[in-house]
Amino acid sequence: MPPKYKRTAQKRKARSSTAAKGRSAVPLTHFTAFGRPDLLILLGLAVVTFAIYAQVIGHQFITLDDPTYIQENPMVNRGVTLRGLAWAFTTFHATNWHPLTWISHMIDCQFFGMNAGRHLLVNALIHVANTLLLFWFLLRTTRARWPSALVAALFALHPLHVESVAWASERKDTLCTFFGLLSLIAYTRYAKAPSISRYAWVAITLALGLLAKPMLVTWPLVMLLLDYWPLGRLGGPRVKEHRRGASHREAATGIASLVWEKIPLFALVAASAVITFLAQSHGGAVRTFTDAPIVLRLSNAFVSYAKYLLLTFWPNDLAVYYPFAWAGIPAWQIIGAAFVLIGITAFCFSQRKIRPYLIVGWLWFLGTLVPVIGLVQVGGQTMADRYFYIPSIGLFVALAFGLADVAKSWRVAPALSATIAGGTLLVLTTLANAQIQRWHDSFTLFEHTLAVTPPNLRIENSLALAMGASGKYDEAAAHFEKTLQIDPNFYDGLVGMGVTRALQGRIPEAIGYFQTAIRSQPDAPKAHVQLALALWKQKEDQAALEEMRRASQLAPNDADILADLGLALELVGRIPEAIEQLHEALRMNPNSAEAHSNLGLALLTSGKARESIPEFEVALRLKPELKGAADNLQRAQSQLSSQR
């Protein structure tokens, strides 16, 4: 080889080597099939993760959200039906639009009925699948076996992930992550050899993830991060060499083309974001700027980011609900959190050329938390363990790959590295096991939450409702009292206390609580309904009818209230009007057992025993424990027998 060309080749080789060293210690070689060690890692991850979470088979549904999602949702708990499938794609029930999640719950009900443990076991199996997909994805893209395995193990065993798995209503978390990881795996295939068919799989899996939960709205941005590292499509060694003499215009073209190719994906997530905002606004979940000013939202966002970081390393005092600090956040927390976030961001940015996984992992964590960090405040929580499920992947990548680099630089013995990693995972496993046990039932979960959080209005109320549902009326009253000590005008506490007193037979006291609740929120229908029920027990049928009419005016599309109004009309002898209202209620909700039962009673009262029987039978098919329908069915059958 002539000397001139030899020197050029040597320079090119040295430059390529330097670029590779500058990118990371992780080899970016071409992907080949899994080896035996990788298969053993997969098997180990699956066995350990399932072993920890298998205990959920003995758990119960939680009274927080599970009744709304599954137990008391006739569209779901009847299993898979054509009506249910249509409903899944058209409803904003529970202030969300996630049709695939609804369908998955329907499938569970089809096979398992109301066996909570089996619903939860499906969650656990999806979590196991997510763990394996995460390892596959990282190994495929980085070819770094042990850092990838550590990321997957941290994801599998971290206590902050228990909420997403051990809560039936959080199927949406595990399911959307499953399709999200599949979309990233599809994207790596597309990046390796772009084609329309491969791009279609990226879009399809992303769409399925969005149909499970809109948490993936940041996914196109995550793909851009992957273009930087580990895929090397944006600033990788070969691209870097090409750009060494390029103009700014030429360098920017590469970035623009990578963004441009993702325009269809951005369109998908934009549509999902709009639908989600409409769903949450429709349900009244989105807080106005009057309720939560922008300064308070930003302050909470900074502090919440810092708290997620703290809980990553010290997962202690975990709770199902962290109350929002409506009174304000101490300035030292806001300033401290801001300094921590800015400092970490600056450090990761400074290391972007030699340790690119740091900036990628950190921006993954920051970016994927944006939809749920509280800038658009939904509900009354300041943060939630379940929100950490996807963002944690970024942190774990930065930690695992960073520690691998440190161990290599300091020449730490592999046995020592394995011992430290194993010890850490053992501690996390122990903590996760304890946290899973706290999710056994509502009482255990809520009592733990109250022990580790400050005055917690929502959980006091939830525990009171759980006590009342179990017939522990004295304990329920005690917890409702605590909610009213925190906030004397707390509407749900006043109504709950009234219901409890009514169940205890203390009707005058119950009426007093309902009237106070109505003064607190005159336009909320729930207290009017309960006051009507209490007045019935006092034999004040006309007054009860007026309260029920008021409730139906406040909630004209509520089939249950219309069914109660029909019953109120029956009790005052206005049978034709009652039948009309009950038919309207059934038009709105054909699966209302109470409406069918009340219509049957109205027909029976008007001498139409034969017509009433099918209504009672439908009511009992929908809700077998409806004793009134069973008794009235016997009455109707007796009347028919006597007429023969």
C-alpha cells in the first residue's frame, strides 16, 4: 500500500476507535441470537419475578377504583359481549379512554368471574413478560449482557412497581408497558433496515399501547433518545465521522430526518392526548388553575421528581395515595429539588459523549413522567407509585450502565460486582414482598397508608367506606368523623356519615348529615338521593319524591337515579309515571338490575304479574343477591298460580 493511503487508513482507523471510545464502554456490535447465558438470565428473571408476585392469587379487590373498573361495572363483569366491546371504544367511564384495558378486564371476567386473585395473577404474568421484554430489548440494542440483566431485575423487583401489579385497576400500566416495549423492539428492527412493513409494526404496537393507557404519549421522543444511544442514528460513531467536516445545515438534516420519519407516530400520540384530555375533563378530573395555580403545579412537579429519585434509592413509607399539598410546599423543598434536578441534568449533559447512556436514561425518566407529573393536575394526588413504572426504566439504565463503567474503570472484581448487585436485589426483593402483602385487602392497604402519610382525607374516607361495606358501622363512623375533623365541609364524609347512621337505624341523625351535605354542595345529586331514602324510612313519601326529583334534575343521564325516582313514584301510587321513568332508565342502562326490579314491582302492583316476571328474572340474572327481586318474583308467580 502506498505510504499516503496507508497513513490515511491509519488515521481513519484511529478516528473510528476514538469515536467508539467516546460514545460508551458498551459494545455496539451487530445483534446475533441469544446465547445460553442469556436464556438462563431470562429463565432466572421469570422464575424470581413470578415467585415474588404469585402471592397475589390470595389477594382481594381493593375498594378504591376496583368497583368502578370491575366489580360494579356491568359492561365489564358480564364478560366479553358485543355491547361491551362497543362500549369500550366509546365510553369515558372512570374519566379515561382506554378500550384495550376494558377489553382485558372483560376477558378476565369471562374466565375468572369475580375471583380477584386470578385477575391479579394476570397482572403478575404481564409484569413478568415486561421484565423479559426489557432484557431482550436492551441486550438487542446494547449487547451488554449484565447491565441489561441488572436493569431488568431492578424493574422486576423494585417496590415502587408493586402498585402497578398488585392493584387490579392498574392493568392499564402493565398492559401499555407490554405494548410499549414491543414497539421499541419493533423500532430497533426498523432502524436496522427501514421498510414500510417494519414501520407499520412500530405504529401498530404503539397504537395498542395507547389504547391500553395514554402514558405512551412521549414514546416518539423516547425513540429519538434511542436514536442517539444505543442505536447511534443520531451522533453515533459513523454519523459523527461523516459530520466532522459538515456544515451546520448538513448536520441538522440528520436530526430533521429522524424527526420527520416519526411524524405519523407523533400524530398517533397527539390524537391520544386530545382524547384523554377530553375524557378527564368530561369526568371533572382535571383541576382548574383556580384550584391549582401554575406556580403550585410547577413547585409540586419539581418536588415530585426529587421524591421519585429518593424513593428509588430508599423505597420506604410507600402509600396508595399521597395527598396534594394544597396549602403550599415549603420553599426549601422547591429550591432543593430544583438544584438537584439541574445538577443531575448538567452532569449527564457533560458526559453525553463518553457516557451517553446517562443523558438518555435521565431524559427518559424526566420526559416520560411529564404527562403525570402534575402540570395538568388530575385528581388530588401529588404523585403515585404507579406513575414510576415506565419512567423507572430510564433511571435503571443510567444506574446499571453507569455502575458497569465504574466497575470497569476501577477494575472491580466480577465476583465483588455480582455480590453487591445480588445483595441490592435481595434487599429490594424483601421490601417488594412486604409491599405486596400490604396490598392483600383494603383494610391492610388503607391502614398502612394512614400510618405513613399526613392527614389523608381520601384514604380515611376510603377506609370508612370499606368498613361500612363489611358491616363494621361503628368503625366506619369513627373514620368518617376523622374526615370531618380534617374538613368539616367534606361532602363525601358528610354523605358517608349519613349513610352509616341510617344503617345503624339513627335516621334523624342521618337526615341531618344529608341536609348539611346539601348545603355544602347544593348541586351534587348524591346527598339528595340518600336524603330521599332516609325520608322513605320515616314514611315521608312525598318529601322523598321531591328530593328524588331534584336528584334526577341534577343528573338527568344517571340511570340509577331514574330507577330510584321510578320507585319513589311507585310508593306514592303514581304507577303509570313510575313505569315511564323506569323504561327510560333501562333505555339508558339495560344492565341496571335495580331498574328491572323496580319495573317488575311497578308492573306487579298494577296487576300485571305475567309481565313483571321477566323483569324480576333479568334483575336476578344481573345481580343474583338482589333479595327484593327474588321475593317479588315469588309473589308474582304465586299470583299467577292462584289465577289458574
